[in-house]
Amino acid sequence: MLTPTHRAVVLESRVENVDRAETAAEEFAAAAGFDEPERHRIAMAVREITVNAITHGNRCEAGKKVTIDFSVSPQELVIQIRDQGEGFDASGLPDPLAPDNLLRQSGRGIFLARAFMDDVQLLSNANGTEVRMSKHRPGNV
């Protein structure tokens, strides 16, 4: 069976669509050869960043979309998640492990993505935010 090399998912900015993003990530990671624990971590990273894109980036505005691009090479899986928000300064993100933030209900998305993926990069400007995450494929560490 051939592994698909690319898939794009475009979502309306509704929190209910987060499940679609997570499912798409799980399916694409499975097709790319990741085992169940890694698929779960990849899907959770996508879920967290998609929640951020919908709620913080697009502020749940109906006309704005979140685009998720999945691509796979022999070496890695790359996932790019883009919103159409106003951008933000990533250096101002609070430390989710600071004592004052431990019980907060939000603020862990990027932290978790960085824990679950091999590389996470943020590009933010007035046209929105793009989060690029990658994970080495099995046997390509």
C-alpha cells in the first residue's frame, strides 16, 4: 500500500472541528508508519495547536478558516497549521510550569506540542500564525 505524501484539511473556526483535525492527524500518522503511542502524541499536538488556532488566532470567527497541511517524506512527517488571525508575540507566552500557571485551564498547547514533536516552529504576523511541527519517521532519528 502506498503512503499518501500530502493531505490538506480546511476547517471552519468552530471548536467542534478540533476532533476532525485530531482524527486526520491520527490517520495520516498511521499511514506514515507511526506506532499507536506516537500517533496519539502527534494527534494530541495537532489538537492543541488547532484549538489555539480556532480560539486564540481566529477567535471563533465564522468567516475565518484553519488550514492543516500534512506531508510526509522518507525522513519525517511535517504538519503545518495556519490561522487567519492577527498574529501574536510568541516570546510573551507564559511558562505553563510556573506555580501561578499550574492550575490554569489554558496555556499549554505549544508546550505540549514541543513535548510531543521533534521540532516546533512558530511564524506569526498580521496575517495570522503558522505552526510547523515535524516528527522523525520510525528508523530516521
